Amino acid sequence: MTLKQDIEDALKGVADPGTNLDIMRMKLVRDLVVDRDGRVCLTFHPSSPVCPMAFKLAYDIQRAVQETEGVKEVEVKVAGYNRADELMEVLKQASTHHQETD
């Protein structure tokens, strides 16, 4: 199995609390790119521009990817969400904190 497949499997474990469907089935994660050095970039599209669970889901997505063996770095972009810039800043801070504690 490739690292990309491992990441996709990990993301299938992240469920939208409103629907109980996994985020991959809901197609909330797009543009998943994994380089051979373990750097991952993906785009999270919340289910609506005002999704009340966007912050939790984005954090869960980032954490699921970070915890996948072989991943060195994660960048989560957010699109189609009213507070996308704020959410990406929160994720960046959480990622920095995660790297410091490893």
C-alpha cells in the first residue's frame, strides 16, 4: 500500500458528526497530494460556507494525516468556507505545536 492510500484510509476514519458519514465518502477532502518525502497537501471543503463543525473536522483531518506513519508534514487548505483564513491559521498553529511535541 502507498502512503497516499494509507492517508486515504486514515481519513475514512474521520466522520462528519451531522451525518455519521466519513469525510472521504462525502468528498470533503480534495486535491490530496503526497510527495516522496512525506509532505502532504490537501484541500478541505466543508459541507457549507457556514458549517458549524468545520473547525473540528479540519482539526480531525489534520491529526489523522499527521498520525499516519511516513507523514512528515501536513498542509490543510480550506475552501468554500466563510472563515477559511482563520481556520487555516488555527491549523497552522496546531501543526507547529504538534511538531514541537514530537
